[in-house]
Amino acid sequence: MKLLMAANWKMFKKLDEAARSARDLAALVKNLPPDREVVLFTPFTTLRACFEALSSAGAQSLVQLGGQNCYPAREGAFTGEISPDMLLDCGCAHVLVGHSERRALFAESDDFIGKKCAFALSSGLKVMLCIGETLGERDGAMLRPVLERQLAEGLAGVPDAVPAENLAIAYEPVWAIGTGRVATPPDILGAHALIRSFLKRRFPTQGDELRILYGGSVKPENAPEIISLDNVNGVLVGGASLQADSFSRIVFAGHRS
Ligand code: 13P
């Protein structure tokens, strides 16, 4: 199973800066180890510029692109929304669904996230479903029920035979996002084991092969330890992905050439 090293640029970077970062990253990951994949989730407005920057650097297979959200319809009167088809048209292969910022700031429900997940997969995108508990939920011993609810509803419409490479889960504890407070190895091991056991029940044939990423204050300094943990199959990086140099150090974390 390849490690999936993903960058979420959130609402940062205009066209020039995004294209420059994509180009810089392409140069830095030229010798990408064969056991890793790299995906950039960039703002919608910069996807095409990044695609062109990566293509002209000959790096479009080395660094893949994804949208940070999508609407579960092919087209229609949905002002302000972007369809999976439009993401594919911009050169995307992936989409993020259910990021905690969308759940908290835009009131996205598990049911709506589930619809996006199923629709995006059926449209031909690879989906990364984000889940994670708040500090209050963790302190209230709600970790398991919260993660299991987010998984059950988020994956409700996913075909049982979904190919393992088309679906990934990103575990991002809300209290570790943008706070500098990284989850401890026992926190990560516990949550990822719980997610793995859910996936094995939900997808008996390929639950073992689905990638589970950790996200939340991942930095070049802590990435090697995080990716060495059981059931951690990659990372989803916010702040430390904005600089190509720091993200490339995460991409190569723990790799011995
Ligand atoms: P930070 O790496 O900035 O904590 O953000 C994590 C995240 O939300 C990635 O999706």
C-alpha cells in the first residue's frame, strides 16, 4: 500500500503563488520514492493553473490534484457550487469530503457528506472522507460513537466493492487542526485502530487496504514518527503544506534512500 501524502491549501494562494508552489513542489519531489503518492487539494480558482504548472514540469503523474469540496449533482441551479465533473475537467483525480471546517462553519451534516461521497465516487473521482472528534467529544468519552457515526453515514452510499485506491479516510481530530497541538502516538493509534476495524466490517474484502491518513498539526519534525505508526497510511497537511520546501520534507519523511 502506497503512503498518501496530501496537502490541503484551504483558502490560501492566488494564481501566481499557487502555480509557483506547484512548480517548486514538482521539482522537489522529482525523485519521489515508489511507495508514496502526493496529492494537492488547492482552492478551486487555482486548480487549472496548478494543473498546467505540473503538466509543463512533466509532473502530472507525480503530483495529483484534488478539489476541497464538491456538490452532489452533475450540474444544475446550485449557485456557488462545483460539481465532480467540473473538478475532473480541471484535471482533478481527487476530492476532499467532510472536512471539519465545512462541518463546523458551513453546517454540513453527515447525511449530506454521505451524498457527496457516493456521488463523487460514482462520477469517477477518488474520495478522501475526513472525520474527527472535537475536544468536548473526546473528553466526554464520545470518540468511538462520533467516529463510527461519521463513518457509517459518510460511507452509507459507497458501493461495497469500491476499489481500495478510490477511497481514503482522513482522521483529523478537530482540536489538533491549526493549533500546534498534535495528537500523541497513543491517540493516533487508538483512533486509527478503531477506524480500521470499522472499515474491515463495512468492506470485508478490501477494508484492510483502504488508506487511513492522519491530519492535525503535521510538520516536517513530527511526520516521521506519525507515519511509522500502525494503520497510518499517509498524512493530510494544512499549514505546513503551504511552503513547498516544508511539504516536500513531509513527503519524504522517514524515507531512507
Ligand atoms: P493543520 O496541518 O494546519 O493543522 O491543518 C490540518 C488540516 O485541516 C488538513 O486538512
